[in-house]
Amino acid sequence: MRKEIGRKVMLSKNRVVLWALSACLVFGQALSGLAASAAGASPVPLPSAVGWEKWDYFNYAEATQKSLYFYDAEKCGPGITGGKIEWRGDCHLEDQMIPLKNTTLSKSFLEKYGSIIDPDGDGFIDVHGGYHDAGDHVRFGLPQAYAASTIGWSYYEFKDVYKELGEEEHIIDLIKLFTDTFLRASFLDKDGNMIAFCFQVGDGDQDHTYWGPPELYPKNLIATRPARFATAEKPGSDVCAGTAAALATSYMNFKDTEPEYAEKCLKYAKAMYKFAKTYRGMADSGGYYGSAYDDDELTWAAAWLYECTNDMSYINDIESATADGLYTGYLKKIVRDNNNNTWQNIWTHSWDAVWGGAFVKLAYLFPEHERFDYFARWNTEYMSGGVIKHEDPKDGTYIETSPTGYTMLNGWGSARYNTAMQLCALVYQKYNPERTDFGAWAKSQMDYIMGRNPMGYSYIVGYGHEKGLPFVLHPHHRAAHGSKTLNMDDPPQHRHILWGALAGGPDKNDYHLDVTTDYVYNEVAVDYNAAFVGAAAGLYKLYGKGQKPIPNFPPKEPSFDPYYCDIQLMQENKERTQVTLKLHNESSQPPHFEKGMMVRYFFNISELIQSGQSIDSVKFELSYDEQMSLQDNPVKASGPVKWDDAGTYYYEFDWSGSDIYGDRDYQFAIIEKQDANYQNYWDPTNDWSRQGAEKDEFKLTKYVPVYLDGKLVYGEEPPKLKPTPTPTKNPNATPANDANIKISYKCSEAKDIATTIRASIKIDNTGKSPINLSDIKVRYWMTSDNAQGTFVCEWAQIGEGNVKGTLNKIDNPVSNADTYCEISFSKEAGILAPGGTTNIIPFRIETGSSFTQTNDYSYNDDMATGLGDNTKISGYVNGALKYGTEPVKIKPSAPPGYKISGYINPGFDYSVDASDKLKAGFKVEILDSHKYAVTGSNGYFEITGVEANDDGYTLGISKLNYLARQNIITSLEADVEIGSEESPLAMWPGDMAKNGIQDNAINISDIIEISKVFNSTPQDTKYKEALDINLDNAINLKDVIIIAKYFNKVSSDYPV
């Protein structure tokens, strides 16, 4: 078996390199300790679990039952949704129509056999079905054939066990999915001769760039998903022979119950075997599961076909020899002659070396054949590590086991090899019942795998779950992990239990690492579980009396709401509410895209109606649409739509037509237009969908209902309100409040010319509702005479520190008022109850130079002796005028804070026709805040209301397929412009999104993305506008030249 060992080691190294590169490139993860793992050495020695020797739960009925459910999780194609594993659904339906151009069939072959391969001539083939190989989504030939034949063998040998445990129908369903797929992928001519067999669908290198559920497989990978064929031109005798064996097992298993189906399996098995025997050569799997020779698979197939037909020619193919005894059959690969030369098998039954199973099969087909028996028996004795002694007492050749007696043949998936040894031992004992030591040794190995091992947990995922026992939690499996971010580490815990999966297993030191990223210790695969299915059944037959499978298995996962919406308040003031909605499709039972998702945002304008306004006073403003930024269909916004007669309306945001999974952000503002008096009456507190929204984080909301295909699936719609009777219009009434105040005034120092204004005010609540003093503003109107003033509160019952005053220039001055002093109150000033008063508040306005008071609008020296009414002082509650008469209407001021604005353009020359689209869509975000803006068609952006900050801000600037950059504003003490219209800030194109992710670098991977659609126009199916850099309706050398200008640039290369 030296060649077999060399073949395995060589393959393992190839897979380490390929998978490590994929993981490092896609996930950025350092797979430390990998080489040591593959070699079987523990990267980090750990102490044994305390008390592991006392593990005493060994239920072979449960192990047999659960071992089958792993294959339900591996199914590929239609008919999966609604099956035994609720988190798996239909996937790779496109395998029903793979373009002939995506196959390995040559032009000359198709010219000759096109009518057989593609009888309807539509250019597509249907080769769907089968099983995903491991935690990935390729259907590889050799492991599929091995798994199918080995599971078929297990059912054949232990059929009564599956029937007794209630799993016979289950295992038949699994076997038939294998054989149905093999039959579908086999093409015979009119004479029944095989001309082609599709042995593989998918490409390992491409597939391993995606870490996510198969139901969400990326469209770009589906479009190029290849199909590999074995033909006379390109043989695949190894995989064809293995498949012939699998089909032959189905004949033996179904000939008595479904004879017609069984005969079809036998017909194809014979044709497949003849095809493999005639056209020798190894299948090209694209660097995965390569085989060195086919003699073992041909032997395995011939043994089964002999049992099916009693045709000794199949046995002759195995051991034919010359008159001198020199083997000419398949045995010549391992043994020279049938005289004195012998052979000792130091490998076991596996995906690439089925000698072990073949000789166990031949040994019981020909019990008098001493050589067949020796090959089968010696192999198990060797694998026992000396627990089972060789018949020759001088023969001390045994494998070295782990310190606790576990047989570790190879560090990459040791448990699969161990369970294959068990299956061979158990089948051998079945036909040699006196060899009870074979079964006892197999039991000791399975008990180790079940949990009696130094790690202290089971290597069978989900085994002992109902009893709360520990088992491997992090198998290397995309669907069970359920990542939504293409990241092996996210989520940290698997979303689903991969029932019955046999994990890779421990190394030669009994060490195991239970992490998702380690596919040496923790891989799972169809070939891993294949022999485990039979070994568990065989042990149940020998030792399982009284054991029961788990009832009502598998358990239902906890139910949850897959569709919902979060809300975050971005900004809010007296004229607007701006929120971000985050729509979710978090389906996982099974995961799937949705095309008909929609939400409604409900708000109420009764306050506007009461002030004489209507819905026409409301406008909608889009701030950000993540769906559009992903170069998909923009969200369709419609409304406002009337909901009831009491002022309730809604906007509808519709994602229909787009594939939605995960979450999508949508930010917008509802803005009230000012009335003729420059007044706003917006009050969001009565808005149904605004409830619970907070500024600091997203909050789950039931008040933004979610609809799927027009049907409400989450949240609550508001009740339909009846309008309140409309009162007689009162000029002092506002929808924001029904407050009324009175302001009394005293001129504390009557001087025509002065350097200081001295006065006092008192505010009374003359209404019926309490008023927050912080909602009240008082304006004293004056002319500045070019003097600069400062407000000082001299005394206040509520505390001088709670009274503030600011002097403000009037943009549209009149003769006796070009300035006003606005007096306001802090939140700590408290509440002014109905009938309450602030008492007198004396204040002064210091100017430092002489000015005239007699031309000031609010000055009245007739009121120097006591408080009285001065209607030329105006008072406001929540911005609504409540007292006095204004000399002039003040235009609304800009939001407090500073403005960051500028112009951004692509960093290359472009046509006028493409200008608007190229300049639009750059997102400028103040990092660590919720403030951002998106450039319009002129490249301009503007962020207002930014607080002063001595430490400054960092701006993040991004756009799909452009290299993101950051700009640092060292301090903010005035408005800032970061790019002018004449000299805009340049953004470099070329950082292409791969599966929705940009890597902040322009490198060869970006060129590769362009190459996939090179020389395409909008008329071509492969054309993608997002990759048409200059938007000239052609992806060509011009686009490559633009990217080449910035090749090897990273974000930090942008000029400061």
C-alpha cells in the first residue's frame, strides 16, 4: 500500500494549499498549525478532559439513526425544501440546465453524439441531483461513487437493522438519490454502450471562494458552474468503475422489491464497467480527489457485478494469470503472481483505495479462497494495532495507535478511516462469526469516537444531544454554520446542528481542535460518513439489544420571525424626522432570497391640519438606498398614501424584483414645509412608525410593518383613527401645543443714549397646560448702531445660569429693528404650571459703546416705574408666536453647527453623457457618527449641523468599485470645503466588489473580475454596468487602462 499512502499524502498537500489560499484570500484568516494538523501532530498539546474514561453512553441505535441525517444536509438540487432537515432547501436548480459550453465535452464529440447528449438541441443538459461533497457545494466523482457503494454495501449487509430502527425507508431514499443521479448523468447509445458519464458538477477552486449556504449560491458562480465528463477521449475509468459498483449494489438491494428499477441499475452498471474497462485513464477532477490508478475500483465493481450475475468473467478480470502464475488481471497492480508472493494491505477502504472493501467482499463470496481471506483478515489485524493477533505468531507488523489505543491512519479525517476499518471488521465477522474479537475491537474504536476519548466529547455531531452530552460543535460546513457575511468566524456559533456528521477526528496524540476554520480536524464529507453508517449498524446488530433511536427526530429548531425591520433615528427637529430603516430577511429554515419585500412607514399630520396645512405641506427626501448602492434595482418609494381621516398617512418602500437576503438600509426624511409665516408645526410624537426609535442604535420595531408579496408578515398597522372635531380657528393655537403665555416688561433704566440696556421681564402661563420653560423663547427687538452686545441675566428665581441670551442680526431688517436678543431657558429651568410665573427676571445687554435706545422697537421708557404689557416684546412656545407683535418675520436659520461640503469626481476623463451618473453616488460619511451625504449628479455633497470639534473629524468616502479613502479634518471651527467645483476631490476606480466585498486595494483580483466580462456590451448577458468603469456601454481595454493607472494602489496611497 505504499503507493496508496503516497497518493493520499500528495493529495492532502494539494488540498491544503488550495483551501488555505482560498480561505486566506476570501476570509483573511491565518490558518496556523495547518501543516502540523495534516501531518497528524498536535499544534498545541492540551491536558485530557477530566474523567473521560468514565464516559458510558454508547447507543448504536442513535448513532445509526443520526448518521443518515448528515446526507439529508448534503442533498443538492430540487425536492429538498420541506424534507427531514428544515434548514436545508432546494439549491443549484441550475444543474438542470447546464450549458454545453460549461462542460468538458469536445466539439467533435458533440458533433458525433449531440443527439444523445442533448436530444432536444437546446444547448443544455440536465445532470442535477446528488450530494455536495463536504462543507462545500461541488459534486465530486470519486467520493460520490465511494459513498454510494459503501452505503449500499451497508444496507445490503445490515438491512434488518435499518428496518428494525425504522430507518429503512430513509436509507433507501438516500441510496436512490445517488443512483438516480448516476443514471441521469449516464448517456448510452442505441446499443446500450456508454458514451459519456458526467462525474463532477462544480469547480473546487471557484466554489471555495464562497462561504455561505447553498441556497444562496452566488449567481456569478452558478453562471460558470462546470460539468466534467468521462468519455473515450477523456477517460475516467477510476470514477466510472466506482460508480458501476454503486449501481450494482442498488441492483442487489432492490431486485426483490423493485425489480424494474434494479434491472435498470444493473444495465447501467454493466455498461459503466465495460466503458471503464475499455477506456482506461484517470478522471480529471480539477486538482481535487485525483487518483493514481483504477485497478482497485475495477476490482470493487467486478466483485459486485459477479454477485449480481454469477458471471465468472468478472472474477477472471480480477485474478486472471498466465500459466506461470503471473497475474494479468487487476491484482497484478499489487501482487506479482499467485504462487508464493503475497501482499499486505496497510490502508483501508476509502474514497481512493477500495482494496479493503473489495477483499472483504471477495472473501465471503469465495470462502475457500485463502488468498482473498488472508488479504481481508490481515488488514483488520494490522489496523487493530495488535489487539487482534496475526495468525502467524512471528508476524509483528501492526499499525502504531494513539496513546489510548485509537487507530489513526491519517491525520486528515482520521475518523473516516477508523470507521471504515470498523465496517470491514464487522462484515468479516458476519461471515466468520467465530471471530468475535473483530467486533469487540470495532466496538472499542466506536466507543472512543462516541466520547470515551481524552478530549471528552463525541466526534459525531449531535450524538448525545438529548442527554446534554458534549460533541463537536464547529464542523467545517457552510450550510450548518450559516454565515451571512461570508466569514468562517461569523457567527461564532453554528446556526444549525449538523446531525450525525462524523467530524475529521483526532490526531495520533488523541488531540482535536474544534474550530470551524480547521478543515483537517473538523471537516465533514460524504465519504467521511459512508462507512460510519454501516459500522454503527453492524455494532447495533452485535451489541445494541435494547437500545432505541431518538423518538420524533430530528427536533424542530426554535421558531423566529425571519422578516422584520429595525429603525434608527438619524436626526430630528421642528421641521423634519429622518430615520434609517433596516429591512431583514433572516430566513434560515431554509435560507432563501425573497423578491417581494415591502415596508410601510406611518405618520400623522393632525398637528399640521390644525394649523391650516395639509399633506401638501409634507415632502419626502431620500438620503441613502443600500440596494441602489449594490447596483441593483433601487427601492420604489411611493406615497404619501392616506390611511384614515384623522391625518394618518404612510410611505411605502418596495424592494420587489430584487433578491433580498440579510439586511438592507434605507434612509429618508419626512420634512414639513414652512407656512407663510415661516413657522413649522411638525410633531413626530404622534407618528405610529416613529415609536421606539433612538439615535444611538437600531431598534427592532413592530411599528414599521413588513409585507411579503403584499401580505403582512411582521409588525402592526396602526388603527384607523376618527378625526377630532375641528375647533374655531385661534390665531394663537398651534398643533405643537395649545399653550398661552403673557410677558410683562419693565424699562429698568430710561436713557435715550446709553452703553447698557437694562430691563426686566416676567412670564406667566395663562393657558391650561404646563409648559417646559425650555420650549419658551422671548425676543427683545433693537437696533445695534454697529455696537457689539453681551447678554447678562442679573437674577432669576429659577437660577441665573438657566437663562441665556443671544444677539442675532436680522437678514431682512426694518427701521427700528436690525437685531434681536433672544432669551431662552435650559431644560433645568423646569416647568411653568398653568397660572404659574417665573417672577421678575432683570437682565442687561452690555455694548461697551454708546448707542441710541429711542429707535429700538422694544424700548419703552413710559414703563420705567413697574411691570406692564409691552406687545413689542414677542414670546414663543415651541417656535409658535404666543405673545406680542413682531416688527418683521425672521427667516429660519441654518441648523446649528458647521457645514462640511465639497465636490467629488472620478479620477479619470469621461464623456459628458456619462458625467451625471459617474459623479453621483459617492458616499461621504463622518466616521463614528450617523452623519453622511451622497453626491448628486454634479458631484456636490453637503453635511450640515456638524458640531465644532478641536480634535477634528475623519471623513470616509466610498462608492462601489472605487477605492475607498479617508480625509482628515484636523479641527472644525468653521465651515470646511474639501474639494471645489474647479478642483474636485478625485476617487480612484478599480477596487471591484467580489461577492459584495471590496478589499481596499486595486490588484490582480480586480483585473480578473473585469476579465470575466471583457469585451461585452449591454446587449450581452455577461455585461455588468458596475464594471463598465467609464460608462461608455462597453467593457473593453479603455476600462482596463483606467484601472491600470491605479494598479497596486491601496487606500493609504491617496494624497493627504
